[in-house]
Amino acid sequence: MKITAPRCLQRTDPRRVTSGPGGTSPFPGPWVGGVAMLAGPVLLLIGTFLRIGYDFFFTDQLRGFAEDPALMTASYNCWLAGDILLWPAVLVLAHRIARTRPRWATWAAVMVLMGLFARSYHYGAGFLAFQLVELRGLPAATAFIGDAYGDATFQVIRYLTFTIMFGWYVLAVAAYLSRTLGAVRAIGLGTMSLVPLGMLKGTETMTVIGAIGLCVALLPTGVELLRDAVRRTRRPRRADVGFGLLAAVAVLALAELGTYG
């Protein structure tokens, strides 16, 4: 997806700007985009099925955490990780759509990305609710969350709710009109709009349909991106491999240090 500044602010002529290898977006690129298209939907699907044993409403989700905290923590972490990983996948898909439907690609990507931010907020609130179960007990946490649901305090996230509900529909239509995805995969992409929204929502039929539909829509493209990236990538030098390993260790160490902040 190409977004260009006014001509007077550009250093290069936009007509001379070319896409990356295979027509993929320079950012985030085929490696990041391909991994995100594979890992994001799969993590959502795993998170969906991990909590399928507990009913949909927040009271049962809190009870599930009280009974099996490891299971519910894993479920919600998988869902949150999958939600975060979807942003590069959406960008790569939008870039492909923009080849023939640039306006559709822009608005679809904006709506879906805002919806992903809103879902991340909801899952953060859910983790706070789980902490309340540990610190104050299940009855107190249930009463608090019940009161919070009826709170009318101004909240920006509430105005992004429509992007969660309709963003995936717009992206699915855009993908079909641009011939980026066929009818079946476009429908699968659109089913993500059926997934219930809000804090502490469990698994129901629509959640399963949405997670499976997303896998149907994105996994083939992810495989295609990675296959093309492997074919076009030169054999890495030892120095590059060593630097990559050191960078990975540094990132993990910094992430661990961040937990003590």
C-alpha cells in the first residue's frame, strides 16, 4: 500500500518508486508478513479452543480463571499475541489490494488496524480482571467487573467499536474486488467480523467460525510469501547469522528486564 506526500515534500518522483521483490510491500516485507499471516490466525484459533470449556459471559470467564489460571492465561495470551501479529499481515494484504483498488485498500486497512487496537485494549482490561481474582477473590472481581460494564465514563475506544464489527467486511470486499482473494477466502476473511467484541468474552460458535475463517483466508498467502522469500534470499553469511542470534538474545534479555519495571 503506497501513501505518498505532496509532490513538493517528496525527494523522489512517486512514479519512480517501485515495489519490493515479487510486488510485496517494502514494509513490513515478505518475511514479517508471511510469518504474521501464519502465526496470527493460528494463535487466535488456539486461544479460542483453549477456553471453549467455559461459557461465554464474563462471570464464567472469571470463574474459569479461578479454577484453572494457567489454562485461561494461556488462552488470553494466545489471543492477544495473535491480535498483535495481525497488523503486519493486514498491511501486506492491503498492499496487494492497492495494486488495483487503492482506495479500498486504504480504508479497509485503517478500519481493521483500529479494530485490532481496540481488541488489544479489551484484552488488557481482561488481564486486569484476572488480577482482581487473584488479589481480591472471585466474588469481589465479579462484582467489580459487573459494575464496570454499566459505567458511562467517556472512553475513546468505544468509538472504535464499529471498526471491529465492520472492518473485516470492508477488507474482505476489497480483497475480492481486487482479485487478491477468491470468493471462499474472502468470505473467510469477513467472518472475523462475527467474533464477539468486548472485555472477557469467551468462545461461542461465531468465535470458532471467525478464527477458522481467518486461517482459511490468510494461511495460503503466508505460505506463498515465505516460499517466495526463501527463493529470493541469498545464502546468509556467518556474520549475518551471528548478528541475528546476538540480536535475538538481546531482545529476549530486554524483554525480561522490562518485566521488572
